[in-house]
Amino acid sequence: MTRILLIIFAALLAGCSAEPQTGPGEVRWDREICVRCAMAVSDPNYAAQVRGGPAGGTSKLYKFDDIGCAVLWLEQQPWKDDADTELWVNSYQDGAWIDARSASYVTGKITPMDYGLGAQREKTDNSIDFTQAVERIHEKEQQLNNHMHTPAATPDQLPSIGQ
């Protein structure tokens, strides 16, 4: 009898503490790190989350400091196209979670990883859709990689300190 009560109690406790299996989760701002870049998830107007996992496996929640990190990371996952994979982004206007694929995006925002996209619920004259946002993310990533990996001058072209 005691063993049965312990099993029931453990099941109830697990049910109470388990995270939902759908939708965005709670973010502990400045206490969690971006899965892709390892920066703190600290800005509630530009963060993103991915919920998913391998088919037949347990769904897991992944948190990101910028929609650009989420998109680029998700593209590397074998389960990226699974219908159950969810992608959420914060509204830059009020911090509310929005389905990233149905959000509209405005450019020119100052975001944690400089992808510059602010998500919003409503389409406006100056907004772009998710597909266009992904294209912008790839363009920005290409610029960042080219800048970071292509030296402006070779060492023999750099001036010496005494010149």
C-alpha cells in the first residue's frame, strides 16, 4: 500500500512540475543562455524560443537571445521541418510571445546579436514576412562572417607603430 501511495505521489508531483509540451516557456531573464551563441537571454523584446525534437522523441524547449540565432540554429536540426516544431519570438512592442512564422518584422532595430529584426503581430507598410526575415538573417550572417574572417589588410600592409 505504501509503495502504491509513493508512486501516485511521485506521478502527481511530476505532473505539477512538468513544463507544458507546447507553446513558449518561461524565461529567466539574464539567467539563461542562448543555445547558439551562449550570450545571456536578457532582452524581453527580442528573444526567441524553439520547441521541438526528433520525431517520436520528447519535445524540448530551446531559448535564444535573438530571432537570428534561433533561425540559424533550427536550420541545423534534422527535425527542423517537423510539423510539431514551434518557433516563438517576442514582440519588440510589448514583449508578448508571437508565433514567429506568422509574425511581421520591422528592420533597423538594435537587437542582441545585431540581426536587426523586431517582431510584431500586425503587418504594416514597412514590415516584412517570416520568409523575408529569414533572408535578412542569412544576409546579415554573411556580412558578419565576411567581416570577421576577411582581414582588411595583410600583415605586411599594416603600418608599424612608429610610422
